[in-house]
Amino acid sequence: MQLYYFHTPNPRLACAVARHVGVACDHVHVDLGRGEHRRPGYLALNPNGKVPTLVDDGIVLWEAAAIACHLARKVGDPLWPADAARQTEVVRWLSWELAHFSRAAGGLYFEHVIKPWMGADADPAKIEESTAQFHPLAAILDGHLRERTYLLGDELTLADFFVARMLPYADEAHLPMQAYPALVRWNERLMALPAWRDPWPAA
């Protein structure tokens, strides 16, 4: 099994889930700065030219969410719940994260992290827009987590990893989280997990 990655949020999610569920795989670093994601050999695996990509015994998967679900289901890990109702809840939070939360948090990440990496200046108007989008979404999470340990209750699931995928970059991306104590506690709980705190393969 090969997992193609770079040190950005989506591959981080896939690598963290792989480590958490104990799946042995060969990690293949794709250097985006050198354009390795645009080379023909890689595009043959992932025509989007993005990371992560998983190759598992003839199965080729791209998109971090699909890879994470595949890995958890492959080994029967409870990150992917056994009952249909809880599976639906995981999908609901995944959909919410992709449609809403990651747009706001990802906008701040792009302005504060990616643009400087590319040698470009952040756009204050975009920062203001993404910050304004972030607050009501963080409030929704904070309210939901106030009486819960994890998003689905007392058990960790893929929903937590999905929704939190931008939060390891909170400081770098200037995510304004401190007004949301339940969200901060949940993030700290996740960062205490070895696989989430350090998902990358050994150098």
C-alpha cells in the first residue's frame, strides 16, 4: 500500500488516520514545490494533480475523506462506526466541514500560510472575509461540543478528524478560536492523540 502525501492539511488527515488505525503503508512524498504532482506518472494515479492519493492492492483512491474512510473500514476500526445511523452522522459532519468550515478556515490558511510559502502577500480583504465566515461556524461547533467529548458523543470517530483537519494549523493560520472554549478543549483533546499530533512518517 502506498500513500502519497505532502505536508498540508488534506494529506495530514490521511496520514493521521493511517497511523491511528494501524495500517502499514509506504509513504511517498510528493514535492509540490518541485511540481512532482504535475508529472505524468503521478497524474496517471490522480488526474487532479493533488495529494493525497492511496494505492491499495489495485485500488487507487484520491480525496482525503475517501482515503480515511477506506482505511478505517479496511481494518474495522470504530473511527468508522458500525451502525448506519452513526455513519450518517459522520457523513453529515464531513459534508458540513467541506461545504462550510474548511472554506473559512482554509481561506485563512491560504492567506497566512500558503501565500507566504509562494512568495505572495496576504490579502487583508480576504482575511477579513474568511474571519467573518469563521466566527458563526466556530460558534456552531462550540455549542455542539459544550456537552460532548467528541462530535458524536463519547467516542472518537472520523467526524472529529474531518472537522478538525485545519485546526493543527490554527496558530499559523491565525484562526480566532479563543472565544470558543468548548472548541478549544476539543482541539486540545485531539492534539493529545499521538497520530493526530504527529501523523508524518519517520524521516
